[in-house]
Amino acid sequence: MINNVLVTGGAGYIGSQLVRILLDEGYHVSVIDNLKFGGEALMALTAHPRFTFHKGDLRVSADVERAVAGVDAICHLAAIVGDPACRLYPEEATEVNCTASEQLFETAERMGVQRFVFASTCSNYGKMDDASAYVVEESALAPVSHYAETKVAFENYLMRRRASPVVFTILRFATVYGISPRIRFDLTANEFTRDVTVGKELTIFGEQFWRPYCHVYDLANAMALTLKSDKNLVQHEVFNVGSTAENYTKKMLVGEIGQVVPTLKVQYIHKDEDPRDYRVNCDKISQKLGFAITRTLPEGIREVHRLVRSGLITDSYSARYRNI
């Protein structure tokens, strides 16, 4: 029985959304976060009777043990996230995404945690061998960034722990977009929509390359669904998270933004090579766990457009809305 859930990185873009979903579903939820990007996303929850916050660093064993004590499950989101941040802080990325993640899992084993859900990434696929095909969970991984390399390394670590009593599941997230309690504008769909909304011209490199997209709410919901699913359906499993129908090239993405802002200006700079180019099949999580997205990329574009136009954010280019 899962009652107490720890969300690592719970003050972040996806984590702050996940915490709210779990509280709505009746769990006792605790968060460990070093608040590198602030704690505003969780302030409204501090009076909730089933919410606990631990300010801490996953690299500090005492912080981890304090947070893990008494929990039944861990949703592991804390990481140095994205290619730019991992290029800027490569040593910290390795420490957090690999070494500290391994220590977190071993602490979970020692302290009797039942479930462990890991947020990985579809960036692990790198570049498709067949441009006309879709990658699936069994496709070869070809990370081309330090970020993806750290995610693959921890996936491999988990797969070597199959004898563990902890039921672990790997979720490879599609490219995220949309509004959450901790909004980010340094993500492709959010950034392009923001720029066009304020009247900037877009410069697009490699307009023909593919990415899968998924709303931040749906990625968080997939983690919650994994916790609720029968352990025989999720034990040692890997799931691509998103919708097979939600794969877009950059040019297609810009086309959808143009439906909302017809006056957009865009300059395409053609590139024949892109280290990342992948269309992802997400049917497995739909068929096995019954997962379905609740929002599409065009809906997310309209959502971000409305937020930027509303005036609620006075400076959408502020450092507080990006990860570097």
C-alpha cells in the first residue's frame, strides 16, 4: 500500500505539478529540493496537512536519509536538467544525475521503500537510424549530450539492480511544454510561443528534425499513474511518455504557433545534420497502463500565449523562468 510519497525536485517545473496531483489523490507527499530555482511553486501548499518539505541536497546523505524515512515510494525528478545546464555544470550534473541518484536508490533499498519511479528522457535516443520510423522502448540508445549520457547511465544502473526488492520504473519523458506552478520559458514550445507573442522574429535551425512533445501536467500524471498501477505491470519496465500522435518537426511546431499568432515572423536556417532527431512511439504506456494525454501541443501553445499576453508575468525573459 502506497501512502507516503517523496518527490525529489518537487519545487521544479514538473515536480510542483506532480505534488499537487498526488495531494489531490490523497497521498501524504513530502518534497526534497535544494531550491536552486526558488520555492515559490510550493508556497501555497505549506499549510496542507499532508504536505512536508525538506530543504536538502541529494548529494548530502543526511539530507537524503531524513527525507526518505517513512516513505513508501519515491518519484525521482531532481536533476541538472537539459543540455545547456549540463554543458555549463558538467561535474555537478554527473554528481547529481548519476552518483547522488545511485545513493538515493540504495538508501531507498535500505529504508524499505516499495516503489521508485525515475524521470528519464527521450533525448536518450539521440538520432533515429531510419528517418521514416519511430523509436520504441527497445530501440538503441544513442545519447549525444552529457544530459542524456547521465540519464542513460542511471537507467543502466537501475537495470543492474533487478534483484532489488524495490519496484522501479523508468519513464522516458517527451519534450515538455505548458504552464506549471514553476513556469519555464527556456523550453522549445514555450520559448517560441513567448517570443512570437511579444513580437520577436524566430530563427529556426534544422526545421525538418523531429521531437515528441507532452504537456507538463501529463508527464506528472504519468508518474502518478505509475505509482497506482499494479507492480507486475511496472516492475523493471521502461515507458516512453507522451502520445505517438504528438511528434512534430520544428517547422510543424512553428506552423501551430502561426495558427495562434498569424503575424509571426520566422527565418529558417537549413541544417542537414542534427545530433537529435527522433519520432517516438508511446503506445506501450497507453496499452499497458491506460495512460492518455489530456492536452495537445496546439492547446499548450494557446495556454502559453494567453499567459504571456495577460500581463501576469512582467518579464518573461527573467532568469527565474529558465534553468540557467
